[in-house]
Amino acid sequence: MAPMVTPRLGPDTLDALPAGIRQPGYDRAALRPGVLHLGAGAFHRCHQAEWTDDALEATFGTWGIVDINLRAPDLAGQHGGQAGYFCRELRHVGVRERRLVGAVIDTHTVTNAATLTRALELAAAPAIRVITMTVTEKGYCHTPATGELNAAHPDIVYDIAMPDAPVSVPGFILRALSLRHERGVPFPTILSCDNVPDNGATLRRCVIGLARLSAPAMVPVLEQQGRFLNTMVDRIVPATREADRAAFAAETSVRDEALVVGEPFRMWVIEDPYNSTLPPWHLAGAIVVGDVHPFELLKMRVLNGIQTNVSALGLIGGFEFMSDVMAEPRFRDFARRTMTREVLPGLPDVPGIELPAYVEQSIDRLQNPELRHSTAQIVTDGSQKIRQRLLEPIRACLALGIVPHGLLLGTAAWMQTATGTDLAGRPHEATDPFHPRIRALADGAGSDARALVGALLSIGDIFGDDLTADAAVVDALAERLDGLRQHGVMAMLEAAIRA
């Protein structure tokens, strides 16, 4: 007898879902496109898509989401046959809350010239009034140390030569806006939702920078009509594991390939100087402000700062998941002291938020045992993250006369992970745009920690040029990297706590 096949989630299986799974409270059949999203990963499904579902329930409108991936993963594998439907599952200690999200009504992945043309036509369609994006830090093709377009980036070089067939995010945005301009279609409002400093302004610089090199006639048009909003988004959403999908299927008798798992906490702060026409996200709790910068600094330097600082130490210390790292009292103590003594003094006041309480809330969120957020996933593409999460807080400490013991230790740990080897020299996967260069520098440095620190600090696109000129910083990083190699993570944690 052939084994039974669990049916896929989709329009024909919605009635089979358990009654406890909340379904969309609006007429999905009446939904029409209004938002196009680039980079349809787990975070988008658990954040912007859920928020849009809430907004549609509050005030229905033509705000259906069209998801587009410009490269892998192919959305057909996740959404094929599901008509855009997926469940999002929120987890905290002993609690799982499941909900069916219906805001995504179309999905596309660019795999060839024909699918690229289709994606560009969708982005240029008059019905699309808002473009959101979660393409990760490296998707901006910028120089992390400066926030400017990296004109030497291979994707940008290609887009300069082939502007009508772009492969980069800035190139896709530029081409879509060019098509709209040629056709007299108003520009959409573009919201960057990545952990990039001044994300909307950074995207604007990159798109206009590319236009200067490939479509100069578009530069004044973009400067006058382009609306790129800065935002701060917050929710911890690990990559969905096969074990998550299998458990969902076993408990519901329906297979959801696009299942997403996250924490209950969520936040979205939008800076909108244009008074743009947006989905009514504010009715679902999104905060519209005149200046998102204080919220951005708070999230990137505290929550994300703890993640990068502690996950690098945890990874080379043998911890697989962030929750396991934060279950260790010494890591929690280290994170709390680092944030309180080194990060909070350099932060501005944030409207409506008490900073010490935010630190405690962040620590509590990161030790949620129901979220299996791997340290390796957090460390991925670290060269694109450490400026805002570690380096800028270090600079703020130095300006205030504070010795950043914890931040320096985390930076030294990141340097070790970036080489692709652990403290014993055993290889591990290191996914980062700068990894080949870092690996070559590590090979040249051998076992000399000071030589490696000096070599890495010389990468100006990551570190700028000020830290390598600060002898005290170089000495401190070399001392901590050597200490990690000689004494291990826990001994160095204890030394940092004492300091």
C-alpha cells in the first residue's frame, strides 16, 4: 500500500485546517494588487505580510501583496499550489499561536529573461503604489563603511553594462522606475525594511548612484520624485526548519511549505516625510514618526548588537542556537553589562521607550527556547552588519572615554568566525561577501593574532580607516583574539565581565 500523502495548504484545503487557526477576516477573493515586495523570505512573511493582513481586516482596500525574488530561493517551491496562503506560527514558552495569512496574492521568482521582464512589468504597473523590500544588507550593493554604492560590485558592473536586464536590487528599482517614468506612471513609495543604517536613504543613494553611471537622464527625475522611506522593523524570525513543517503537518493534517515561525513581539516604525498613501498599517500598530533614527539605533545597537556580539562568541564556543547561548548565565551577564555600560551611554532618547527596560526585554526575547535561531545564521554576512552593530558603538564609546571591553571581545570573536575556522583551527562554513579576501588574509597571518587583526582592520570597506590608526584599539583586539585562542570563550567572557 502506498504511503498517504499529506495534502498541501491551499484554497482547497483551508476547510481542513483546525478551527483554532485564525483565518483572514476579509474577503480575499476581492483583494487586488497594491504592494510589491522584493525578497520574500521568512521575515517578510512573519512581519510585513502579517501586518498587511491586520491592516486589511481593519480597513479593506486594494493592498494585496505581489512577492518577487530576484534570485533563489524559487518561490514556486514554497508557494506553488498554495495560492500565496501560508501560516505563521508564534512561539513563546509553552505557547504556539497559528494564523493563516492571505495578504500575498501572487509570487514570482526571476530565473531567466522572460521572468525578469514579467517582474519588471509587475513593478511598473500603475496598481502598485508601494514597494517594500527585505533583501538583507548585502542586497543594497553598497560599501558598508560609507553607505554609498559600490560601483565595483559585480552585480553593479553588470547592470551598468546591461541596464535593461538588471540583476541587482538597485538596478531592478532603477529600471522599474525608468519604465514608470517613460509611461507616465507615478512613482510608488518605496520602504526599505532591512537592518541597514538609514535604509531608505541608503537605497536612494545607491539607485541614484547607479543612475549616474547608466541612466544619467533619470538622476534629476529620481531626485525630484523618488520617495524612499526609512523604517525600523523588529521581530525575531529564524529560518523555518523541516522539523517545523513536519510538526505542523502532523498536528493539522495539512502540509505548509511556506510555514514561518517567529516570536510574539513585533515592531514597525516608519519615517514618512511625504505623507504617503500607504496600507493602513498604523491601524495594526505600526508607528509613523518624523525621525526613525533613534528607534533604528536602539534596535541595531541593542537587540542586533547582542545578537552579533554574543552569537559570534557562541559559535566559536560550540553553541548551535542563540537560545542556548543566552540560557548560560555568564552570557546573559556579559550581554547586560555590555549594553548597559558601553551601548546605552551613546544612544539618544527614544520616544516612549525606557532604555534599561528595553535591554532586559531584548535579553528575554533572545533566550526564548521555542525559537531555534542558529548562531551560524546570525553570523552570516557579518561584514555587512558589524558597522552598525559593533563598530559604531565602539566609536561612540571612544568618543565618551569609555573602554568598550565587551564590544571589542565580540569584534575579535567575529574576526575569528569570519576566517572560516573555530578556535581550534577546524573549518566551518563562513558565508560572507568578504570571505575569500578574509580567508587569504588569515592564511597570510597564520597563528599570529596581531597580524590577523591588522590585516582585517585594513579592509576599509568594512572598518573604515580610523580604527586601524588607533593603536589602543588594535592592541585590545589582538589581545582579545589571542586570549580567545589561548583560553577559550568562557574564560574571556569572565575577564570581560570583571573588567
